[in-house]
Amino acid sequence: MVENIILAKIGGKILNNKKSVDSVISQFENLYTKHYATKIILIPGGGVYADFIRLLDKKLGFSVEQAHWMAIYAMNQNGIELCEKYRDFSCESDFSIIKARSQGLYVFLPYNYLFEIDSLPHSWQVTSDSIAMFIAIKLGLNYCYLIKDVDG
């Protein structure tokens, strides 16, 4: 079987809207069950958790290190919630497992991997979108889909 891997980042606004996230997840499940994809990896955005950290950072003045790692952990939190709601997807924080498995539905929790390799700048310029692109490159993928709620 030829591997057809889809890596997609789901934006925070999508994650905060049950109808939207249900639709996105069902479409990915459909792609998988109809064998259009052998492996689907979702990267959650930071969403309201990252927004809250950004607000606290402005008020309390976190160190760059603190803000960076808390925002990435916000992605993990959203991923855990996705896996609790959508049981066909497995939460995975081990990059080597995500890379090695040839099939399945996964939500990748990036905190541990990114903390271990620590190769991205510690800045609000590093977004969940750029992290998803970084993960796609590390997996050797040519594509990374950004699923976002776009106004206009």
C-alpha cells in the first residue's frame, strides 16, 4: 500500500466551534475510511488557551521562555480535548511513533518533541501554523494543510 499522509493543523477558532470541528473531523475520518489517506495527523492550534496566555503575558510580563512553552503546551491541551471527544483519533506525543506508523488517525501533541529538540525561536512569532509546517518538514512531507476560520 502506498502511503498517503495528510498533516493538518486545526485552528483555534475551528476548535472553539463544535459544529465546525465536528465537520472537520468527520471529513478526515471519511478520507481515512475510504482509503484516500493511510495516515492522518492533526496538529491542534493553541486557541483560547494561547489567547489567554498572550493576555496574561501582556499583564504579567512572562519571560520569553515561559510564554513560548506555555503557548506550545496550549496546543497539547487542545489536542487532548480533541482525542477525548473524537475517539477514532489517538493522542501521540512521541514524534518517532508518529513518523514510524504507516497508518492511523492521530492528534500530535507537540510539546515534548519541541522541548526536546528546542530548535525553534522562543517568540510569539512562532505560531501553531509555523509549528505545523515545521513538523511537516521533519516528517518529510511536501504538504501541510491549515484548517482555519477565515473572515471574508
